[in-house]
Amino acid sequence: MAAEALVVAIVGAESTGKTVLAQALAQRIAAETGLACCWVPEQLRLWCEQHGRTPQPHEQPAIAAAQQEAIEAAARMADVVVADTTALMTAVYSRLLFDDGSLDTQAADWQRRCALTLLTALDIEWVADGLQRDGPQVRAPVDALLRELLAAHALPWALVSGGGQERVENALDAIAPLLRCRTAPRSGLFTRLAGRDAADRPWRCEHCDDPQCEHAAQAARRA
């Protein structure tokens, strides 16, 4: 991965808005900073569309590698890359569907190279999407496995919750501190984005009504 490129990785269970968020963030970051920003689609989706089926266990490593390669290729061409999933999700599904943890370490090592990992919350409605979706009942297990993997490898992450535009704004809050360190080709809206402070915005855990719940959980993991 190009050392100068800032890579924002979006991970999360199915139907939690990763693709919509990735596209919206790439557009907003480019518009508000003047930095060259692009988004990288999920390679599993492209694979399923090409083959007309979901992958078998032995095909998982190649899909994980393709996702990494696509992100690295984008990072050579842009200042900021927003990735719609990473190999970490392939590792999670390999565990869930095939009881195979062989992809964990490599995926986690690669994930550590990302500037920021955003985890999409389960607070939006599940929507069917062909071969990609197994059903709303798998979202909680996938989310739990993903959090477990992030914690096991001491990978920092930020939760992104809220519906519609609120989700985008909350994600921008998490990204803004990284963008403050970048020199944009033009100023304009970058000044407003650079002045954002996520700590001043309301936070709500997707599992309960305690706004401090997720922050407390993350603090405990870092301790």
C-alpha cells in the first residue's frame, strides 16, 4: 500500500450501509478537501455477480487477496481511499460459514496498515440484495465475530451509527482528525471539515440507550 495514501476501511455486517457510506464519504471528502479521493467496491460482490453463486471455502483466500490488491491499486492513484470492506470481512465469514480461522492473522496484519477502521452499526433496517445477503438473523453473529477479531488483534476502530445523512456525518467526524494533517490543494470547505470534533456530537450505542456504552467498551479494550 502506498505510504502516502490515507486508507479508510469500512467493515460491518451485511446490510449495514457500507457501500452507500463508502460512496458518500469519497464524494464528500473530495468535495470538501480538494484531495483526490476514491472508493473501492467489495470484491466479493463482483465475484458473486461474475460466478452466479457464493464462494466455496477454498475460494476465500483469493477473494481476500483481490480485495487487498484493489485497495492497494487505488492507494497508488489517490490521496484518500475509502474501502467498502477489507479482507477482514472475508476472514469473519470464513469463520462463521466454514469454521476456518486461517485467514485471521494475515487479514488483521493488513488491516493494521489502514489509517482508520469504521465499523457500521446494526441500527438500520436489513434489505435483501441477492446472493450477497443471508438474512437479518446473521447480522448480530457477524458483528460479534468482527468485534472479537478486532479486539483479539488490538485493532482500533470507530463505530458509525445513525440513519441516512447522520451516518455520513458521524463517519466524517471520525475521519476529520486524520484530514487535519493533510494539506489540501484548495481550502474552502476543508476549513469547516477540519474544525469538526466528534467528541462534541451525541453518541448512541446500537445495543442500548446508554450513549456512553460503546465508548466505555472501547476504553476497556484499550486498557
